[in-house]
Amino acid sequence: MTSEGASVVALSGIRKEFTGQVALDDVSLAVQAGQVHALVGTNGSGKSTLVKVLAGVYSPERGSVLIDGQQVPHLTPARATELGLRFIHQDPALFPQQTVRDNISIGSRYRGSRGVRVDERRERDAARRALSAIGVDDVSPDVRLGALSQSQRTMVAVARAVQDLQGGQRIRLLVLDEPTASLPEHEAERVYGVIRDVAAQGIGVVYISHDLSPLLALADHVTVLRDGKLVASRSSSGLDEAALAQLMVGEEVQRATSSTSRPGEVVLSCRGLRGGRLQPTSLEVRGGEIVGVAGLLGSGRSTLLRLIAGSQPTDGGEVLVSGRRVPPGKPAAAIAAGIAYVPEDRRAQAAFPNLTLRENITGAALSAFRGPLRIDERAERAAVRALLDEFDVKPRDTEKQFRFLSGGNQQKAIIARCARLAPEVLLLDEPTQGVDVRARAQIHEAIKRLAARGTAVLVVSSDFGEVLDLSDRVLVLRQGGIKTTIADPATAQEQHVHHLAGTA
Amino acid sequence: MATAVTEQDQDKGASTRPRAGRGRGALNPRWFGFYALVAIVVLFSLLRPDTYPTMTNLTAILSNEAVGCMLAMALFVPLVAGHYDLSIANVLTLSMICSVGMFQEFQAPIWVAVVVPVLVGALIGLINGVAVTVVGINSLVATLATGSCALGLALWWTNGTIFSENVPSGFQDLGGDLGGIPLPAVYAAVLIVVLWWASERMPVGRYLYALGDNAEAARLTGIPVTRLTIGTFVVSGSIAAFAGVVQAAVLGSGNPQVGPSLLLPAFAAVFLGGTILYLGRHNVLGTVVAVLVLAALVGGLEQLGVPFYVSPLLKGVVLLLAVALTTGRFSKVRSH
């Protein structure tokens, strides 16, 4: 689909600094009409900054933005919209309580209606046209957005962004930032289809994702950033995942080696545990053992962890840690029993964004530093610094506000928080979601280190390759129950797990 | 909408940048509140050298502001945990009525007139806490409703009149002074020290700030969210009620019209306090400085002969500015 000739949108020699720190250094990017252009790099490599320059949010210190070869001197967000540049962010600002039609019309400011009254019929038609233009016919404009699956929501966001095509306006560029981060593979496939449809209409697409293998299949061209510098900009043909990862990181990425620890006694056991989506389930995890849980969205994989962690009430069954029964439905009781839990949604369930890194790490247990009336902050700081070193959390600034850390570093800090509790059982739900390759390898190392100390680990991931790499044993969940156990994940094929879980 | 760049959008490139534009040392914006206080005092002392920088004026300000300061503390506690308590002003009113009512209706001893209103305040706080946590009502709505009920009870009992009979002089002495220092200011000072220590130095303070930042994360890290939240409302109600007792002792009467006008100044102080000492974070000492800034400013303006209606205008403007600086548009600029 790559077409030669002038690019619709180009950045040339962009330099952007934030008070002394160079976020982008002489970065250029040229997107052709109808091209899917992948933008990759580890967390903190400058991808988002580059996108914000394109969106007119940041004005660069040096370099220029060119639209159809013409220089645009002062790009503002409003001007970018006018020029047909569209952006979909990780969290695409949709309204779950409103209908699909309203979600789309809000983007057009209800162009089909007059100020005093919303013309339901015309807005519905507009929404339907916008959806079918990107090949989506199974989403009714009248359903509530909250009733849709994640992938359908993403498609609604895309439809909203490019709907002006129907209004006769020229859309030049669509930028998608991690649109499939939380999607299971077969749903992500549909989003890829939509992206291809958008590109087929002559729109340049910039696509940002950490999920490298589908990205390579989708993209025509790949631009790699590292530490704010352009490392490579080339056609995607002939590039494989390992080579791309190496370009991103700059050194050989070590594939996680399987753990060497020898499983000990049974630490965690569930007997007939049920609740939510989960049918009665029994399982045992030994100390030092990493057990992976593979399953599709809705298979009960996250429910299983929530029930064990006490964050969701059980309907029956019991959880035992080292033979002692854990009271159900109480996170505090689970923690007291030695269960640490890294939840799926970091932003909503784990982070204290406005507190410091230190407070985020020690928040769960202050007992080590507390007298009856005060906290020994010096001891606390020292302990946190040691953890930051151990888990390589950057920056090493205990007083940094948590929200200023990148996603990968936030996740490492949350795992450090759990490690501090010296738990007997560690539960991790999607521990490397939206995290770059380097942080991912570090998180895998950290999980293995904790297992080597005798912790029983249960890991859920929608990335089955990760589950196989990391685990000593894999449970495959399907429709709320354990379908099978893979005793020897090192030799199992990822495709086989997909088959068992029900994808293929 | 999809085409706008949201502020929450994680900016990986910029996230690791150093704190930009923030002054170091004495130029750090966290000290600006203190400078403002000094500047106001110096300014009015120059303009009104005979009446402003006097001991009389100082004790008058301390005495007048003690109740407001305590009410700000009552607001502060649940606000740290992420909840508004709008009932405090009316709890203060009900508490005044209860306190004086104990003398007027029952000829009760002084300790009863102190303890009973505080228990009533704690009870209303308990109701607030249960309504917010167990029942799951938004705290703004729940406390607006219970506050209205508290005012209703006060008006019912007094039938709209002012209670002032049988008030013993021993009770009024509680609102007097000790060696020139107004007792209400002493109570406020003790309360400030206790709350400051609890919020900044004790684990419970950490838990409350964590709770206010992300309640779900707090729950999953094992912090007893329900108990702590109810606790903050009980403490809030008790402090507001105690402030009411002090107000009754100062006035020697129980007037159902007194409370409502105290709510907004408390908000102004707590939010302005969030821009002092710890930027973007409600804190005790910042709130105290904010109370003093507002008092020094209003007191000075009054001495210059500025009309009485300037005070609510000024406090409203200060509240808007303070919120803009703590949670609004400009908070990021200042906390980076």
C-alpha cells in the first residue's frame, strides 16, 4: 500500500526540550497517504512527545511540521483538526453511558442537528455511515457504548475520528496510540482490519504499539525511536520481531530463562472456589512455583485472581494459604494471610497518582517503620531506595510524584510494593500490559526472583507466549473453568494454547 | 473527544523531565503563602500603624478566627480521604443550640453542655459516614442532606429564637481568656497540633491521603477503607460540634443563624491551604496559614473602612483562586 511521492504529513528535524532534558533530538517522520506507519520505541523514547508535536500540543524548539509539503508555522490543536489530523489515545475518551450514536455525534458537534434540537434520525444515519465507512456493520448506533466489547469501542472511536470524510473534509492522518493494548487477539484482529480499511481510503495512519508481531504484519513502514533519537526508519518488509526489539532497546534482549527453583510445599490451594464468572475451581500452587493462567477475556482468569485476593466476594469454596483458611471477600484479610496482588488496571486499582513514589511503595504496610505514634521516615526512605535499586525503578527519586513515572516504571514499583510484603502468594494480572520490552524482561526477572525466594506465583496474561515463557505449569481457563493443564510449557506451542483457550 | 489531546495522556517523553520552573529554596512557591501573610501584616501596619499592629487587634483576630479555624479542620479531615462534609456548619449550629439548651431547658452542669453536643456531632458524623460508605451516597449529597436535617432540628428546638437563659458564667469563661491569651485560640492550637501530627507523622495520615488519591487501590492494598472513611466523618462531626460549643461559650447564647455563614470561609481556608507548604495537597499547617491570611486581610480592610460586604466577596474569590491552583487548570503548572 506504500505509495511513492510527497508525504501528506511530515515532521522534519524536530527538537523538543523540557527544561534541559532533550525529549526529541532531530527526529524526522514522513507519512504517505494510505500508509500504515508504525512508531515504536520503549517507554520514554519520545513517541508520545512526537505525537503531541503533530497534534499541536507541543511546539518544538527546532524543526518544522509539513502538511502536503507546505510548512505549517504555528500548529495548534485546533489547526491540526482543521488540517485533517486525527488522534486516538490509549484512553479514547468515550462515554459508556451514552449511545454509540451520541458518542460519534459528539465528535462532529452534532452537525446534523440544529442548536435547539438533536435530530435523532440524521445523527443515527451519520453514525451508521461513519461506522460502515470503516467496515463495521455489526454495531448498532442505538446501543449504549457500555454494552459493547472493548474492540467495538475502539472501532467507535475510530469511526468518530474519521467521520468527517463523509462530510467531505479531507482527513490526512489518523494517529492511534496503543489501540489494542487490552484486547484479546481475535478482537485485536478486527481493529487491524479497520485500520487497513482506513488506510485504504488514502489516510495516512500512524500506529503506536508495544505488541510487535501484529504491528509488523500491519505496518508498511516502521520508525524506531530510542532516547528521543531516530534510530531507524525503514520499510517493514524483512524486519522480524527480534530485530525490531533490538533496534528499540539497543542491546540484545534477553529472552527470559525458565526458573531454576525447585517447587516446595503446597502454599496456595483453592477448593471449589467460585464467584462471578468462575465455576467451582480447585488448584494448588507450590512455593517457588510459577503457575500461568491462560484464557480469553471472560474466561474467568481475572475473576480467579480477584477471588483469591479478596477483592470480589466469593459464592462458595475456600482459599487456603499454607493450610490456613483465608476469610473471603476481604483484601485486608488476604494480605494478612500473605497474599499480594498486582491488579489488572494499574491506574484505577493500584496507583496513588498524586502521592510520592515512596508512599506508593510503602503504602500497604508501614509496620516496619512505625512506632505507636510516628513513622520513621529515614528508615522508610532507605528501604524504598533499596527496592528502587532492586527493581530498577527510574527515576531513583523516592519523592517523585507517582503520576510522573512511565507505565513500565509504575508497574515495577507496584511489584516492588508487593515484594516488600514478603508474600507467601503473589498474584499478578497482566503484569506487563502496555510495558516496553526492556521493562517486560525486568518484570519477568523480578517475578522469577520472588519465586526463587519460595513465593507461590500465579500469573494471568493475555499474551500466551509470555505465559509459556514464564511459567513452570500453565492452567488453561475456558468459560469459567480449568480446561486443561500444560505441565511442560517450555515445549508447548503458543498456537496450541490458543486452540485450547478457544481462539483458533 | 478523540481529536483533543487529553491531559491524562501519558507522556512518556516528558514524564521523566525534572521539575520545571520551580524555584528552589526560598523561591519555592510552597512558601508564598507565608510571604503573603507577612506582606499583608506589614502593609496594613504601615497604613494603620496605630490600630493594626497591636496586641488588642491580634487577640481579637485570634479569638474571632479560632472557631472558623476549627471548622476548617473539621472540613479538612474527610477532604483528605476524598470526601466533602457540607454538614459541618449546621452541625456547629445544632451544637450551639444543644449546648445552651442544656442550661436553658435542663439547668445541666457545664460538663454536660460540653459533652452532649460533641456526642450529637459525632452521631451525625457517624450517620454521614455510614451513608457514604455502606449505603453508597455521594458525600456531597449525603452531608448536604444531614446538614439540612441538623439545621431543621436546631430550628425546631428553638422555634427560630435565640437560646440565652440560665447560661452560667463558668461556661462563658470557657470562651474567655487566660493571661491575655484567648482560650478558643488555645483549643484551636491544640487541635491543630494533634491533627498535624496525625496527618503528617502517623500511619493513619498516610492511609487517609492514599484513600483520597485512589480508594480502590487503597482497598486492594488492605487499607480498611470503610472504617477509616466513617472515622473521618465522626472526627469531622465531633470537631464541628466542639467548635459550636466554643462559639456558644464566646457568645453566651445559641443562635441558629450563626452557622451557615461559616461554611464558605472554611472551604476557602482548606483549599487555599492546599497551595501552602505542600503544593496541591490539603495540609494542616497550610490551612492554618490560610486562615490567618484571610483574617489578616479582612481585618485590615475593615480598618481601612472598606464596607462589610467585601468579606464574603473576597472569600469567594479566594476560594476560586485556591481551587484553580490546587486542582484546577494551574495546578500542573505549579506542581511540575
